[in-house]
Amino acid sequence: MTNWKEYKLSDLMQIKYGKDHKHLADGTYPLYGSGGIMRYVEKPLYQEESILIPRKGTLSNLFYLNEPFWSVDTMFYSQINKELVLPKYLFYTLKTFDLASLNVGSAVPSLTTQVLNEVLVSVPDIETQTAIAEILSSLDDKIELNNKINQELENLAQTLFKQWFIDFEFPNENGEPYKSSGGEMVDSELGEIPKGWEVGNLNQIAELLKKNKKPFENPDRIYHHYSLPEFDAGKMPSTELGEKILSSKYQVLEHSILVSKLNPRIPRIWTIIKPNDNSICSTEFQVLKPLDDVFFPFVNCLCSSDGYINSIQSKVTGTSSSHQRVNPKDIINYEMVLPPLSIVNQFYISVYDSLNLIDDNRKENQELTNLRDTLLPKLISGELEVNGLNLDSLDLLDEKDFKKKADNNQGNQDNLNNQGSDK
């Protein structure tokens, strides 16, 4: 049996206050608030391994950092006693704590150093800490790889969309970029557009569907809940029993795009390809579904384009910056240039596989997250012995598969790049 010893948190780490950042110029060091990176600044506040804990706001948003950073004054950072505890192990341990229960605030949830310092933490020997941290880190590393792959694929799809439908450099009949190869342009109310293209509205190729669901009427049924907090936390729906969901929701449909009507200054566009059964979303999302699946990649990229986002941002109502909304009719009645179906179909062929891979990666992340969150409390509490844990039974990607996944992603990137650069 591993020997465990109990410490006060003050024995394991010195909790430090973050500092005001308004005087800092832009730079290369990440500036962290309770929601994550806010921007990049000219110099770091601290350069060693550290754990960030919110002082105010969402008290459960902890961050482990192994790079120089600046922390805002509503966050704590820490200097960790590495003779007693590994920083990564301590991070995972604190993730199992209900820090919100230590709240001493009234209107705004708050923590103090006095309260945190008295928290009791059980710590095994360094060898066991290392083994536990490595197991949990391997899961987080795979989640992070998927997130990076998805971000790259989303960026490449968006780049191709801009080339074809904004810059009008889609392939002509000879495979050459249309506009720069002398393709004929004609005037329209939206400026010059390729001959044969039209000006119209998004509602000609897509619709808003509001299929109401009342999960609370099926209290024992498991629902996959697409909400704004889950979007912000990594675009993975939560899994909840119907009895826990007390308000009506919309049904999430195959080949649809969820567009947030709340605070569009923070764009939230969620690509849905193959949702699980009993998938629902917050009514703050609008379920936008193309009239034909061939339009799905085009409409999906359109909704993430600067022109579309700027349009709905310009139509918000409400005076409070935290509760501004856009009218659903402005989400669907966007005036735009409509390309011929033949070009839309070419774009589908070029992009759909990448969107499908993004969807698969998110589902895999959901499984990895569930596995990590199941193992975490059992490992940290000592209920599950590291020496008795068969990693093969966890169905994790081994290093060869891990590298293969990254290589496959590079192949997808190359295919998209070729679509945009062939002359």
C-alpha cells in the first residue's frame, strides 16, 4: 500500500495575488483570467510551474501552467513546494475539490488565502504522485492533440471558404483561381460578383428549426446537453438526466449549426454532424439547418466568417453588455452572395471530410474526458492503486497510434491546402 500523508495547502504552496494588467503592452506572454487566456502581454509575472485559482468568479476554473505568464488581480497564482508535491499532481488533486463550497462572497463568488491555506490535502510518495500525474496527463495530452487538430482544420476550411466565396478565387473549369485568371465579374448591390452568381438571403438555403423538448418529462432519460458553458469549456456537450434539466430545450439535429443569439460579441458557432440520441441545446442557441446537406459545409463556414459575425453583432438589442441578444430573424435573413450549386458541391467535396474528422475528434474527447474524470477521484483518493491499474484496459491510443493520428491530420491539412492553392 502507498503511504499517504495529510498536509495543509499552505504547506504545499504559497498563494500569491495576481496583479493589474492594464498598464501592460501587448506581447508574447499569456495573460490569464478565470476564463483562460485574455490576451498576450509584454512581460511575465511568474515563470515557474504554477497553479492558478480564481479569487473571484467561477471558482472551479483551475489552470496548471508550465510557462511564463501574467495573472490578473482576480486570480491567485502559486509557488509550489516541490520537495513535498509535484505541481501537476497537486493540480489534479485540487480539481477534485469543491472550491465553490469555500465561497466567502455574497454577490460575487470569492475565495481568500485564509480559507485556501486551511484546506487539507492527502499526498502519497513522489513515485506514486508521478505515476498518477502521468496517467492523467496522457489523457489530457490526447485531448489537447485533438483540439489542436480541430483548430487547424477549422482554420484551413475557413481559409478555403474565404478564397472561394469572398475573394472569388474558386477553381474555374481549368482548375485555375477564377478572379485572378480573368473570370468575368458583374456589378451587384453587394459589389462585384462572378457572372452567374446571385445576391440573396441565407433563408433561401437554410432554415431555423425549433423542435421543443422537455427533458424533465423524462426524468430517467440521459440527455446530451449543448449549452453555452459547455461550448466555452471545449465544445463537448454535458451528459445529464432529464430530472436535472428543468426548462425546455431545442432538439439538436444532424447536419446543423448552433448559433448563439446571446452576446454575439463572443461568437459561438457549434458544428453538429452526427449528434447522439436525445441531444438537446439551450434555447440561447438557434438551430440552423441547411435545406440540403450539400450546403452544410458552406453554411457552416459562412456562419464563422467575419462578414456574418459582424452582421449579427451589429443587430444586437439590450443595453447591458453581458445580456445582449440578436433577433433570430437576423440570424437567418442574412443578405449574401449565393454561388451556383456546382461550386457549392465542389466545396462540399473539399471540406466535408475535415468537418467529419472534427466531429469524431470531439466525440473521442468526450470519451477521454469521461475516463479521466472517472479515474481522477479514485486515483487521488487512493481508492484505485496505480500498481494495480492495467493501462491497456483503458483503451487509450498508444504512442504509435498517437503519432499516426497526427500524421493523418497532416494529410487532411495538405488536401485542404491543395484545394486552395492549385493554380
